[in-house]
Amino acid sequence: MIEILNPAELARAKVTGALVADILQTVRSRCTVGTNLLDIDRWTQTMIAEAGAQSCYVDYEPSFGRGPFGHYICTSVNDAVLHGLPFDYSLADGDLLTLDLTVLKGGVAADSAISFIVGDSKPAESVALIDATERALRAGIAAAGPGARIGDISHAIGSVLSAAGYSINTEFGGHGIGSTMHQDPHVANTGQPGRGYKLRPGLLLALEPWVMEDTDKLVTDADGWTLRSATGCRTAHSEHTIAITDNGAEIITLPTQAA
């Protein structure tokens, strides 16, 4: 299903997007050495409830997961890159943490992810990973607009990631979003320009470049959800939800407060 939102729905999407971004920034500001992933999940649960929103994760039960996700935010640490199930782990200095959050408010969902390093240690390889995903995300957004095609976005993202020296996994990527969290069209993190669905004003897309240091192969953790690099190398993931407008693409998952 591909949804095209009307102006009222787009206005509500912007409210949801700002909420997602604000929660992520608040959680990031609280993450220090010793923070437990289960505390992060509890903070997120509380903020979603206080905003009158709904979690898109807690009851989520897709074919690739093991039962309902049961938590409110994805917390992926170091070699974990996607769908990180919160567990009893306290963050250490230098850990690379990715937070991925989707919520529904006013009947419209928004999705965003940020990667950052906890504490004072800043391993150069981890900084480079995060930088590559952020630059790829900016390139994908710049390639989006009315009349462009999904392949234009995929090509822009993939060109940045490949130039940075990373191989690209295409099992998971960006996606349409609207009244539900995951919709068509799929947005792979590499592709051919000029191919695929033509973008229209009112379309919401979640773009999410992610990479692993030295592999493009994933393994599923024993929890049945967390996806890790097959070699144990570090990973990073950056994501925004954008709205296609008459003039280009608007990021709707920007915080209303200072980062």
C-alpha cells in the first residue's frame, strides 16, 4: 500500500515527527556511561504516554521477528545495527549506540534513528561510520522531490556509502510510512537512478542508510530480533522521515528543542 496524505494529514505528520525527534534528543541527552538500556526503554514509554501518542513497536509482530517486540524503542549497541531489543545492559565509555523510534499520533506515524558514541572515548572508525550514514541520508533527501523516482534516492544514498568504502546490505532499507509504520515503496540503500516509483506530493518516506564496518552480512541475535554484523564489527544507522512537497522534500523528524 502507498498512501498519499492530504494537507490535514501532513500537518498531523509534522506533529508526530517533531515528537519522535524530541524524544530521541531527550534520550540522547540522558545517555551516559552506566545508563541501562531498559531505563532508556522506560523513559521512552513515559514520554510517548505523556504526549498522548502510541508506540508502533510494543505490539509489532512481523514475519522477521520472534513474537511481539514488547518494547518502545530500538537500542542497538556496537555490532547491533537494526531492531535492537532493549535488555539489561549498561552502556560503557566508547559504545556506539543507535536509537530507532517510531510512534503514531493523530493517526499518522513518523520514524527516525540516530547513532552516537557514549562517553568521552571517540573511536575514529566509529565516528567515520556515523558520518557516512548521516552524509548518505542528506544525499538521499536532496535527491527526493516530486517527479523524482525511488531509484534516484537509492542511488544517492548508495553512492555516498560506497565512496566511503562500505559494502551495502539491501535486505532492509527505507520505506513508505503513513497511517501505519511500514508501507510501500521500499527504498533500498543502493540502486539505479531513474527507476522505480515516481514521487508525488503528499508521500511520506522514511529514509535510513545503515552500514557495517567490514561486511554486508547480518546475523540474528538469540533474542530473535536484534540484527548484528556477521563479523562482530561496529555499525551505524541514521534515519529521517520526509514529506514530498511541491518544492522538494521536507524533513519532518527535526527536534523542536536544541540538540
